[in-house]
Amino acid sequence: MGETKVERRVGRLARQMNAFAKKHGGADASVEYLGQRGARVVLVGQDGSWGDVVAPTYEQARAAARTADVTVHDELGGDIAARMRTGRYEWHRMAGIQIGGRPNT
């Protein structure tokens, strides 16, 4: 019997997380609930790079993170967040949102 659609999605998300971890010297992950939109897995590489993947459900996000070769944390704690490196794009986007600048759409 073949894989279900959910199993394929979980596998695809895990492969994306593994690719990120491999590129950035390993990664820590935190699964964040997004409500009806699903869940977001925030990934922070050992080099400070960060990214995310979104799953349609919290359960799928947790399953993918547990399957992937990443260290899963219950929350995005201060030590992990402190390692996150932001670039010019992020600072420009945050400043535009906060001070009424042109939205980045």
C-alpha cells in the first residue's frame, strides 16, 4: 500500500528541513501554531541563518520536525533567537511596517 497524501507532505517538509540544516551546519526548530492556517516550523541554523516551513496542521508540522535531522524545542527560546541573524531585507521590512513606510507586498 502506498503513502497517503499526509505522509508525502510530512516527508516533503522533513526533506526541506534537512536541506536547510545541511546547508547551515545543523538547525534548531520550533513549531508554532498558526490557528486555522496550520503551523509554522521556525528553523535556526548553527550559522545564524533562519527560515521556516508551513504545514496545514500542527500535527503534520510536529511529525515532520521529529522526522527531520533537526533539534526540536518546545519554544523559540532566547538562546536560539539570539543566534538568529537578520539581514538588510528584514530590517527594511520591519522598519517599513513599524513607522508607516511603504508595505512590502
